[in-house]
Amino acid sequence: MDQLRRIWTYFPKERVLILKNEDLKQNPNGTLSRVSFFLGITQFNNIENKDVHSRPYVSRMSTEERDVLKSIFEPEIKELEEELQWDCSDWLK
């Protein structure tokens, strides 16, 4: 939220498009359609969904590690949800 507030001091909220990375990954054509509409440019041609620069994790996160990270980031995720009217519940699992 701090980064968004900083951006919004320079640009009005309606001039800033904020997207979820998972939306781009799961629905690249729909997400890029939103981008082209927002920018007022010609739609992108059909984009092939590619998984690039992605590697499997070497080890799994422990429950304790997950709990610590959740306690750190949950308040900000909740604030982001409220501000953007998003559902980020998957981020807290």
C-alpha cells in the first residue's frame, strides 16, 4: 500500500492500472485486453500462455515460516483488498 500511495501522489487513481500477477498468468489474453483498453491502444493478438522463469521450490515452507510471514503481511493484504476491492484470500493460505 505504501508504494500505491506514493504512485497516487503523482498520478490520480483512475490513471493507474493495477493487476494481479496471477491474473496475467491464468488469463493472459483477458488481462492484456484490460491493459490495451486502459491505454486506449489496439488489442494484442492472441498471446500464448507461457510459463517462463519458473522453477520448482527446493524445499517446502514450514508451518512456522508460513505463520511468521502471514503475521507480517496479513494487515497489508487486508488493506490492499479493501482499497482495491480485491479478494486476496488465496495469498493468506
